[in-house]
Amino acid sequence: MTTEPTSAIETLPPHLPAQLQDWFTWLHRHPELSFHEEETAEYVAAQLRGLGYSPREGVGFGPTGQRLYSVVAVLGADRPGPALALRADTDALPIQEATELPYASLRSGAMHACGHDAHTAMLLGGAAALKAEDERTPWPGPIVLIFQPAEESPPGGALGLIEAGVLEDPPVGAIFGLHVGNKDVGTFSIAGGARNAASDRFKIVVRGRGGHAAAPHKAVDPIVTAAHVVIGMQSIVSRQVPPRQPAVITIGMIHGGTKSNVIPEHVTLEGTVRTLDPEVREQMPVRITQVAEGICAAYGASAEVDYRRGYDVLLNEPAMAELARQAVVQVAGEDGLQSAEPGMGGEDFSRYLQKVPGAFITIGAGSPEVPYEERPGGHNPRSCVDPRALTYGVAFYVALARRYFAQR
Ligand code: NI
């Protein structure tokens, strides 16, 4: 029986905070986009080898058959299962960083703007701290550390890892992951059910008939038509979705035309749909197609709608969410446990939770010195993680492992 320390953070290896900072700043400086995390994977594997692990690299395949830049390490592989699995995502976003941090991205057009650098650093820290614990008192079962690429690009990296058997060898009993959030450093929030929305994508090509800008009556203007489609989409959520059901439709891309005095042949719109309720999700392709086709027909144009399902709703398993809450209270006290609302972002951690129980937890990474409303949040060129959050994440992993093996 391991004795429970009073402060989980104080029992971490003393050099760990400095090491976490090093890992985090290296990762932040070297962002790589989804399915291209080659250097990140090499770096992670090298750090794991330095910690005494024998990581496996390139586990699983992506959607076009390419090997994933994934890294998987197991502590105590020969011990009896079921194992505890911990997952971090490793990819960055196509955003030009505007933080002016001393360790800002060295790569133009790429940035860790969703905190995956912090997630990866925290799991490396977990690898170090869990190993240090293990040398004092061996964990009774295996711990699987999954460094997953390509979370930001559906179908995502989780699918390939799962298909390659990452949850089966050794058999995983529960999986957990951390994602940074905007609340104060030293806090966590854990949803008991839905944590992330289902996220789908669509593309609409509005086809008109090109012509001279000075003779619009002889053309069918896809730009004016597309403008009406954009506005029409906005009434789907407000008029066709039950008011108590959360839903979002955002058109994030609109492309058309080559010159100010030419009416183009077509305009392309691309957008995303977020829902929590499966019935609402089912209706969305129909509604969007109806609105697009109906509006286009009214203007003499036509619409081609391509709707693709993305990640499913992420559902935390209540008993595992409770286990995580207990670990949080040990690390951050009762005050450290904040209320949790489901967010409308998508997350392919949902794929693991369709196979094994577990929970995805938000760790506060906002600087208390910055007013909450002024914190930029994720997917923003000014996104920034307060690195003081990292030790909390590692202490959480250790406290969680204790609880998991105690109740297993
Ligand atoms: Ni993310």
C-alpha cells in the first residue's frame, strides 16, 4: 500500500519542474502540423529513452496509409492487466504565432495554439514521475503512455493507434487525458458526461454562370447567391434546433472569383457543425442541404453539398470521472475542482472512450495575473499556456495512477 502524501506536488522529483519547462519550450518552438509530427516524435522518443523507457515509434497508420508519427511507451509491460493508459496529443495548428514569447514558434505559419505542447510535456513529466515512483514502489500493473499525433485533422491519429492495438497490448482498463483550459493554474474541471461536441464538416459549391460584371442579367451570380446561403445557414440553429440543445454552424471559409469585374462560375463555402445531441446531429446534413439547395434554386444557381462526419461526442465515464475528481482534490484541494460545462470543440479522445472507460479532463492553464476575459483561449495566434500548470498535470497523473490501481 502506498502512503498518500499530503501534497502531491511536493513528492515529484525535485528537478522535474525545470525539465518540464525545457520540454515545453522545445516543443513550443518546434510546432508541426497534423500527420507531419516527425521531429516531435523523434524528440519525444529520445526523452523517453533518456528516462529509461523503450518506446515504440510509428504505431498505426493515417488515412492515406502513411505511418503515424506516434510514440507509445509502457511501464511494467509484464505486469498483470488491466493497464492504465494516459494520452497526450502532439500536433500544432496552421497559425502564425503573435505572442512575442521568448520561446515563440520558430516555424512560420505553424504554432502550438491548442496547448498540445503542454500536453506532451506533461505526459513526458508523467513518464518521469511514474518511473521514479515505480523505482520506490512498483506499480501493480502496466501503464501505457500514448503520444498521439494528428488530433486536429479528422479522421485524426487516435483511430490508427486504436486499430494498431494500442488499447489491447497490454489490455487497457481505463484511459485518461488532459487538455489545457482558460481557468486559473492550479484548477481542473471534469465533466461527468459529455465534454466535447460531435464535430462535422461540410463544403458547399455554389454553381452559377460566369459573365461580365457590367452585365449581371446575363449571368447567374454565385457570389450574391453564396451570400444568401451564408445568411440562410444562420437560421438553422435559431429556428430548427430545439432551444435547449446546443448547436453551432460556422462557415469558416469562402472562396470565389478572380477579378473585380468578372462574375465567377462558382463559389466554395466550407464550414463546421457542432452538436451534443445525436438526433440534432442526424438532422444537420438534411437541413444544411435543404437550405443550400433551396436558396441556390431561388437564384437560378445550383448547390453541391458534401457533408462529412468528424469526431463523435466525447463522453466521460461517470465512475472514471469520479476517480479523476478524487485525484484532483489530492493535487489541488477541493477549491481546485471547478465546475465543468461541455465545450463545443471536437476531440478524437472520444474514440478511445468508445472502446474503454475513462475521462478527459481540463487543466487550468490561465495566468491568474491576466483577467479571465482577456485570456486568448485556444486556436488563437495569441494563445498561451502558463507553464506553471505543467507540474499540476504531472502530479495529477501520479495521484490518478495511485487511485486507479487501488480500485482496479
Ligand atoms: Ni486541442
